[in-house]
Amino acid sequence: MWSKTLPPEVLLITKNHIPVSDLRTHVCLYLSSPVFAALYDSDPHADRFWTRACWDCGIWRLPEEDLAAVVDWRLIAVDCIQKDGFCKHPQCGEALLEYNRECMQEVEGDIDEPFQPVHITEEYGGESLIPHRAFGKIRFRPESEVNLFNRYDLELDAYLRKDESSRDVEDNRTYLEEHPLLARSFATFVPTSSIFLVDLAGFGRSQYKMETWRPITVYDVLSIIHQSLDKGLFVDDVADYANLHESCLQGQPMSLGSVFFKLRTLRGIFTMCPIIRLEHAENTEYGPALSFDQQ
């Protein structure tokens, strides 16, 4: 292999010529040979390099890593690229990394400290907050696949469709467990430590607050939704929803009673009227207020 024949100085120049934010290339080089791996590992600032590479690509910790005082960003980077770096879905793989990089570059001036989230309140004076675009492409299993005896963890409930033009069947899905880059992506740009999720599916009474010490990720927001997907809704809320979404429901080949039965949970509502985007409404004392726009 060429990396074994070229002088280490040439390999080092090659490594240093690649932008830190080009995470996939750095991981591929690292895995290409022991010589390249040694160049990365022998750097006295190796930990900071991998931390910076992940940060610049808009990916961070998952909730399960919250209790760890230190995480190995090299292992996280390698794991993400090996599992997901070459995914062809337009919301994942290199397309996702490129989107995250561009968003991080746009908000770079509003981030006070590297690797630290921005705490947003009503007094926040930065640019407009940008919710991650992938929320409009993420779906949850339909209510027909979930019941009291058949529940799914978030990783096997939320999914991306392989082909948007094909039917939404099991073979046309790739679940969140297959997309660590997506799960780890910042939920918003700038990355923030608190959000106020309001009007879930248009219900004013459904409000969810989340505040943490690290940037909130796509996984965090999906977890909030997932915890409420199968809870029963108030009849008044269902009636109001049916009135507001009359055009969506007219094409359904079912009786009025069947429609109400289908809409008895958020899962049923999101099955019938999928999410098309997460929107930033305003900044509040609790953090940025976000709400879902539906089809």
C-alpha cells in the first residue's frame, strides 16, 4: 500500500491538508493503515482533534453517555463513519455531514465557546435558530404495528424511508439504530442546551421542556415525542384536530368513527398526517420554542 512506501513526512502533510471538518476522510485515512493511525494517535492534541472534527460536523453525545466524564471522540467518529458514513440516503451519510458542516459554519459567530451549547432565552441576540431539516423526513411506526404487547424502543420505532416514492412498508425503512450520524446531530443550529417543544400536533396543552448541560440532539427531540406517542388524547383535542385537518382526512376511506379511533393517539395522528418540518416559533425564558408543522 502507498502509505507504507511514502515517507511519514509526506503522509503528515497529506493529513494536515485535509480540513478538520472532513470527518469521513480523516476516519478513512486513520483506518487505512497503521502508519496513518500512528500519525493521528501520536499527535499530543489527538483528543481535541477528534472532538473538534465531531463538533464541526454537528454531531455530539447521546443521552446514554451523559454520565461519562470523558468520552473517546475518536471511537465515536470511527463508529459513526463505519456504520453510517457511506449511507446513500439524502438525510444521512456524507450528505448529512455536509449539511451539518454548512449549518455550523453559518452560526459559528454566535457560539461563545467551542464544544459548549448556547443557552438561548428571550434576550438572545444571535441569528435565527435553525431546526435540523431531517425532522421532516423521520417517521414512526404506524399504530397498526404497535400495541400493548408489541412496543419498540426509539431506535427501532423512528425511521427514514429508503425511497420516498414507494409505499411505506417494512422493507422500505431504515431505522434510527442504523443512523448514528442522524441520531447524534444537533437538533438546532446554533446547538442549544434547552428547548421548549410546544403545540405537539397542534395541541396547546402539550408542552415539553428539556434542559441539559450538553447540546440537544435529534435523538433527544425524538425521545420526547416517543414518550408521548401512545398516550391517549383528550376527545376535545381530537375533535379540534379533525376540524383543522379536514382536508387531510377527506381522502381517508373510513367512517367518522373510524377516523376518531385512528386519531386517539399522537402515533395515529402522525401516521395520518406526517411531520414535514420542525419550526422555530420564538425564544422564551425556557429556551427556543419549537413546534411541528404537519402535512
